[in-house]
Amino acid sequence: MTDREATVTEAMPLTPGRTALMVIDMQNAFLDPEGSCARLGLDHTALRRAIPGVQRLIAAAREAGVPIVYTRFVYRDDYRDGGIVTNQILPALRENRALAAGTRDIEIIDELAPADGDIVIDKNRPGAFHGTPLASCLDGLDADSLIVCGVTTNVCVETTTREAMQHDYRVWVVADATAEFEDDRHTVALKGLGWMFASIVELRDALAAIPGLGQTQPRD
């Protein structure tokens, strides 16, 4: 299935002046050849396919005045917050110092670095709403709509999108500005999200919509 086949026929409307761009986990850990995913033998090059689209979305959002919210996957240096993932499911994360606070691994890649005024949310679980101030920050932006991009499609993008729907946000997931280690998991994640949780759109459609979604005045 292509990204075009995964795209819903008509995307739900996003609210002008109340839409935020969410950039999920575009970190050195996942995207850099010296990051922890590469050290673990995972194909980080597959994830890098998302970078050009995310770059264009960020540029368009900045020009239009659409707020940008970045997320970062970060564990404590001692991994006491890692839970079942670092202790049992993927202990190699801990053994390879993956996503440890204070390391280069957790930083957003240089090409997509946050600017002053952008919001950065650190999380220690796939979902960006779980145990974080994300909902409060979105309330402060008066946001009711989200455009989601980033990595990985089947884990943090999907989990965050499902959470967002359950908070009653209107969500677009940009198919060609997300990526997964394996193509089939990328496709299945988009298909599942498009059934009930989000509108799956292409980059060109998101870029065409963004100029009309910006805030006309600063929010208090």
C-alpha cells in the first residue's frame, strides 16, 4: 500500500488559529549514524526519509505563525523511569545508554533544531500526553487541532495520535513526513490511524493548508 492509498478521501477540517504542528522525536538517537539506534543495528537510514518533509512543515509553520511543539524521548541517566521497556522488553536500550538524559542522543537533530518560542516536551513513554505537560501547553495555545509528523510511525507517532483523539483533538498525520524502520509497519500504522483516529494526508496537502492555519495574534 502506498502513502496515497493510505490517505483518507477527505481530511477533517483543522481550525485556523487553533492548530499546532507536532514534531515527534526527531532526535540523534533515531536519526544520526552515531546515535543509539544505529549502534543497536537498527536501520536509522529508513527513519531519515522523514527529514525533508518535516523540514518543509517546520518552515511553513514558522512562516504562517503556526505554533510548533517538539517531543523528545528521554530517560533518566539511571533509567529508574524506564520501567518494563528498559528492564525487560528492550534492555539493550539501557546497556547502550540509549536516550539517556544529558547525552547527545536525546537532542533534536541540527537540521530541525527548535527555535526560541517553540515548545519542547520530554517524555519517557511513547505517548506524548502520558505524564507530561503537553495537554496544558496545548491548552495555553488554545489548540484544538494538530498536524503530526516525525518518527517512528508505529510507536511514538501512532501512540501520541491515538492519545490526541481521546483528548478530542482533530489530527492530521502527514504520511510522507513520518517514517518507521520497516515499511510494512509504517503502512499498517497509517491504515489503523486513518480508520478512526486521524486524517492521513500527504505533505503537499499539509503544506497547502498551513498558510491558512496560523495565529492572527499572540495568545495570552
